[in-house]
Amino acid sequence: MIKKCLFPAAGFGTRFLPATKAVPKEMLPILTKPLLQYAVEEALDAGMSNMAIVTGKGKRAIEDHFDRNLELEAQIQGTQKEVLLKEINAVCNNATFTYVRQKQMLGLGHAILTGEPLIGNEPFAVHLADDLCTSEKDSTLTQMIQVYNKYQCSIVAIEQVPMNQTHKYGVIAGDLIDNTNDTCRVTNMIEKPAPKEAPTNMAIIGRYILTPDIFNILKQTKPGKDGEIQITDALLTQAKQGSLIAYKFKGKRFDCGSIQGYVEATNYFAKQQGII
């Protein structure tokens, strides 16, 4: 069983300045809950209990959030506000949190490699909190673990995007398997291709199940686009070995790394809770 989930959370969040000058972008709330808490709750829902977080300078708020605040709890004990801490306290009680700092921002591949000491030699999930997903039934990570249990290799979540948006994503090509449009064996992938260079419009989103050999592959991966170590380049090595599956997840994704997506997510969850 997969018990560990890695959360790269070292980025500066420059698209949300000045809000992210002192507040980690992962702690920006959708309504009253930070993005990273949604992410951790999704991992818990999928059966993972060890949360490995790659942080950076100025991210202490993350550690404080996923810890009990006994003074605050004592202050609101017996009041109507006590229930407001129920969800986060349940997270703190049911998960173990470990942290490591990424000293340089050298790409997602580098961030994942930085987390190796927290993961060890076992398969693990990677969750990018910027991509907030919701579904009617199983969460995205739960769906992906079901796929992993069947194929026992690395899994990436994908969704169809407009062709003029391919330059924002890693884009895959592959062969359908099991006569389904939901799952394919990846044959090629390109990091942020121009529309005319994209093999398809099937884009990788911020959910991965990775086998531990990815760490050795990342160590041998040279910097690519923008001088960064791209996880896409490392995954391509696995794809050439026939050991990478792309899964078209069932649900809705909000790109909360963009202001437009963040507003859309806020409005969606507000409507779901009957606030607007």
C-alpha cells in the first residue's frame, strides 16, 4: 500500500504578490481552508498517513498550521467556534508530517528529488496543491491508486486542455489500453510544448504516483526547459521502458496557481456550501 504523499511547497507564488510576500501560496484559503489542507485531506482519503512536505524559506506557517494550537483551543473551548477547528485537528491527529527544505528553486523534478530522504525506497504519491480537484465519488488520488494497484508502475493524472494552452503543461501521447479512454500507456511526453509541437492536448495535472526508481532517474536528468530539472524528462525515461501509465481522472480541476482559477474555485465551493 502507498502510505506516503509528497507535497512540493517551496515556490514563491509570484503570481499572487503581494499576498504571497509573507504568506505561503499553499496557505491561501479557498473559503476558510488553505489549499494545502485540501491536499492533505485528499491524501488521507486515499489511505496515506505520512505527509512529506518540501518547503523553503518563509514557509513556517505550513508547519504551524499542521500542528495543534493548544492556547487557541483553550481560548475557544466551550464556545460555538470550537467546531471550527474540528477538521484541522482531525488531520493533525491522523497524519504524520515530515519536512525538508529545497534550498534552490530548480524545478519540480528537483523538488521531488529533494524529498527523497522523506520517502525512501517505496512507491509514493505527489500532490501539487495548486491543482484543486473535486469529484462526486472517489478523490483523484484514490482513483489513481486503484490504477496503480492494477499496473504497478508510475501513474500520471491527465485531462484534456485547449490546444492553445499546451505551453503551460507537460503533454503526453500514448496507446489506449483495456479498450478505455481513461487509461493509456505513455509513449512520449513533452514539457510545455507550443501548440504546433504538442503531440496531443492531453496534459499532466498535479497528481502522480511514482515508483522509487524515479529518484535515480532524476539524479541523471540534465536541466531542461528554463534550466530546471523537469519531472517530465524523468518520466519520459520510464515511458520508454513501458512503465508509465496516464489516467484521465474523473472530476473537476481548478488551477489555483492562477488568479482566474483561484476565483473560480472560491465561487464553486461557495455555491456548494450555499454561501452564494
